[in-house]
Amino acid sequence: MNLTIVRTFILSTGWPVLVIGSFFLLYKSIRFYKDVNKVIFGKLVIIMTAGWLFTMYCLGIAATVAMYLDLVIGITVVLPIFAAWAITMVILTVIILKWSKEAVVINHFYQDIERKYQSIFELSPEAILLLDTSGMIMATNDRLQEWLGHRTRDMLGKNIITLPFLSEDSKAKIMKNFSERLLGKTGPPYEIEFTNKKGQIMFGRVIAASLKDKDGNIIRNLTMISDVSEKVKLEKLRDDLMDMAVHDLKTPLTNIIGMSKMVLDDKETSMNQEQKGFLENILTSSKRLSNLVMDLIQVNNIEDSGLFLDRKPVSLAEIALGLSWLKTSALKRKIQIETNIQEEITLEADKDILLRVIENLISNAIKHTPQENSRIILNIQKKDSQILFEIIDNGEGIPQEYQKRIFDKFFKVEDQAYKTKLDTGLGLAFCKIAVEAHGGKIAVESEEGKGSRFYFNIPEKAPSINF
């Protein structure tokens, strides 16, 4: 066959096929690019298809020129290379485009996840800030704008500690927490103070976390801020009212207790048995109320500045003498208090605080031992270098689910089985703080209907302090 005829046939059929195929491949690539919503994989397919088409056109032009310059070389050498390349690229493009269905499904799946996270981000009641490793705000929702009146877009691109509505103390807290997290430490939640555009002081509770790459390097910081302004204000109001109440009660109670003791101890005062009973009841009730007031003062003081202990050698015989008023109170309910104390034991402790711990535990036992002719046992004994205190009763007992929380401040539970309140709001909270301040531990064992055993240990010798 004449080679000139072959060349004419190749050029007259090859170029139209190449042009039509190019448009088809380009159309499929653009459609795929739109189907996957222009994500990076769709862009990559467009670039690859464009590159392949450019290469094929270059080879097609080279083959055409070669066939006109040297017909034999063009047909036998350049044309087969062009054909092989074109077929290979078409096959690869078709395969990639066949995967488009899977790619579209995967893309829609991840877009659905992204939409859900975006909804969480926007609808979250907390302010969410995404920071880079320098503290610059990369993204945030509109919660701070709603709280403070400062526009969200004005915060983007700024370092968090340069925000004008944060107090200097709050900036210092944020910097400290931020620095610790960059060093790999995990800090607890903390509170910050900020001012809205109206000049009102607001408070936020901050929880922060670091986002890391697969190698463990910190790449982002996620900060969540909750508006706790009302909670902080209510707590301050409660504390102010509590301070006012307890300090106003302390002085008259001290006078009532002192005068009641004075009258009872005065042998020249003539009283019949009923009058004496009334006076003893006044003394007992005043003492209980005084203990409650002291618990309130101590718990507040401890939270503000910690518990100061005046440690001195204390004889356990002195502890026993301080419990006489409780024995009188218990006898009125026909409850006996039995004490088993190794009187020769002496320990280094704060006598007043230790006595109040025991008084609180025995008072609690009296309150929840309703049976007549019941018994409360106080055991104090030495075990190695520790002094073990036990208060055992055969009263109502404590439900198992509440035993872990019974030493929490202001924790109260309505016990449906006995229709009484397990009043563990302050007395037991103070006991836990006081025992731990002495270097000991307190716990409870209890079974409903059979009674409770509160026990704690205190080191016989106060730990030495090294400077």
C-alpha cells in the first residue's frame, strides 16, 4: 500500500478522534470536579487530564511533522509511540473517572460530617476558639459576640491575650495555661473575667485542649468558654449572706453557752430538776448551733486561705472530757455513748479542730440512730505510728450509692426508705478537710438498716517541715 495514502488516512481519522476524545475526557473531568464539590482530588484530576491532553497533542504534532519530513520514520517510529501513549492515557483517565462514584460517595460522607461539626460549632452554647501555637485566633463562633457585643470578625487574626475585654489577671491565667499546654502539661478548668461593651463584669469558665498531629506535635489549641456570670454572682451573694449570718450568730451564741454553763456550775443557784433540764437543753442546742456556725466559718476560711493547724501534744483523756455534753444529749434520746480510749496516748494535733471532728461524727450518729436503747461506740487506739478513731452506730445506715459523696460540701440526700434527711452538708465536709490537713484519711462503711462506721487516722507525730 502506498505510504502516502496511509499518512492521509491516519491524519484524517486520528486528529478528529483526538479532538473528540479530548473534549470527552475534559468534560468527564470537569463533571467529576463539580460532583466532588471542587475538593483537592477533583482539582488533581483536572490537572492530570489537562497534562495528559497537552502531552498527547505535542506527540500528535511531532508525529504529523515527522510523517511529512520522513514518511517512513514518522509512520514506523513516531506514530506507534504516540498511539501507545494516547491509548495508555485514555485507559488511565477512564479508570480514574470510573472511581468517581466512590469518590463522590466518600466526599459526601465527609461533607456530612463537616456539616455536623459545623452545626455543633455554631450552635454550641459555649464560645469555641481555635488558636494556633502562638495564640492567634484562627476561628471562633459568635457566642462571645452575643455575650460581650464585640464583633466576631474583629477577633479573628488577633492574639487572644490582646483582646481588649479581658482583664489583666485573666490574660495572665490564659498565658500560664497556654504555656503549660505547649510543654505537654494538662491544666484544670479555670475562670476568667471580662467586660462587655456596656461595662458590665462577666465571668467565663475555660476548658482548653491541644490538638496534635500524628507525630505528637501540637498544631492547634481548642478553647471552650462557658458563661458562668450568674453562677459566680449567686455564689458571691450566698457567701456574703453566709458570712453575715455566721458572724452575727457567733457572738450571741458564745454568750448563751457561757452564761448557761455559769448558771449550771453555780452551786448557789437554786433550781429544780425541770429548770435544770431546760437549761441543759439550752446549752446542748446552743452548742450544736455553735458547731454549725463554726463549720460554716471554717469551711469558708479554708476555701479562702487554707486550714491553719495549731499542733500541740494532745492527751486523748482531754478529748474524752470534751464530749460530756454529747453524752447528755444522747441520754435524752435513750442512746448510750460508749468510749474505749487508750488514755495514755498522746498525739500532736490541733485539739479544738480534732475535738470538733469527733463531735460532728458523734452528733451525726445521734441524729441517725432513732432507736431507743441504742448505742454509739467511740474507739481510739494506736496502730503503728497512726492513731485510729472509730465512731460506730447501729442506726439507719447510708445507701451505698451515696457513700462516695457523703463528705462533699452541701451534699444532702433524701432517703426514701427512712423519710429522713442525711444531712451531710457541712459537718462531714469539714471533717474530711480537717483530717486530711492533719495528714490522715477519713472513710465510712455502712449498711442500710444496720448502722454505720466512720473511721479516720491521724499520724501520732506531726510531719517535720524541711526548708
